[in-house]
Amino acid sequence: MTPGAQTTFDEKTRAECLQRHAKGDWGDLDDEDKRLNTRSVSTGGRLMSSYTIGDKELWVVTEADRSVTTLLLPEEY
């Protein structure tokens, strides 16, 4: 997790977003990005979720090889 994600969101919120991401709930992505994620689940591509909490956004990104999942703010990408 990046410093911004850690200081902006509490542990409960971060855990809830991570659980949603792991279950295939991609959050606030548009339909095309959701379709790409669904395809990436079976083909091994990168996965990305976006969750709006209040006036802030939290991204969750899992690398294609599934070795790392990172929670970050969009401006930290």
C-alpha cells in the first residue's frame, strides 16, 4: 500500500475494498474496464478496481502475474 492510501483511508475501509476486489467487484470502473478485468481473470492480465469513498478514490491494482496487489490513490499511480 502506498503512503497516501494508508493515511487517507482507515484499515477497515482498505480491507473492505481489498475484499471487494478479490471477489471481482470492480467498484466504480466503467463497463469496458469491468469487461477487461473479467477477461483478465481467466487470461492472467492485470486487474484494477476503483472505489469512491466520500470525495476520495482508492485504486486496487493486482499485477498480471498475481504477485502483488497494491492499494493507492490515483495521483500516486
